[in-house]
Amino acid sequence: MLVLTEAAAEVVKAITSTPDAPAGSGLRIASSAAEAADPGALQVTAAPGPGENDQVIETAGAHVYLEPNAAAYLEDKVLDAQV
């Protein structure tokens, strides 16, 4: 399962905690490749909540939603951020 560091969680919260954002908003990571030939081709978007079948990761109040193909690719990864 993807692991978020504390720094990454702070960045995710900063991006998704705008006054207009509904409770439970987060970042969604999904495969952007039309085929499974490039599993590392990912896109990141702000999302009001998880999509159907998304894996939900919550760390220190930050929400990240992983589309199933992205979740499989990121299974052994760590998301970090430098602020």
C-alpha cells in the first residue's frame, strides 16, 4: 500500500482544504495510460471523494484516492514532499 510521509500529508491537506472543497476531499491518483503497457503513467487531480473501487489512504487527516491500476503500481512506494 502506498505510504504518505507527514510532509506529503501536509501538502495534500494544503491542496485539498480550500473553503469550497467538500469534507473528505483529497487527491486522486489514476492511470493515464490507455493500455497497461505503461503502468507508471499516472495523473493526479483534486477530487471531492473517492471513485468507485478506489483504494482510500488517510494519513494525518489527508486523503489520497488510488484508482485500482494506480494502486497496484504504487503498492510498494512512498509519497513524500519537500516544502
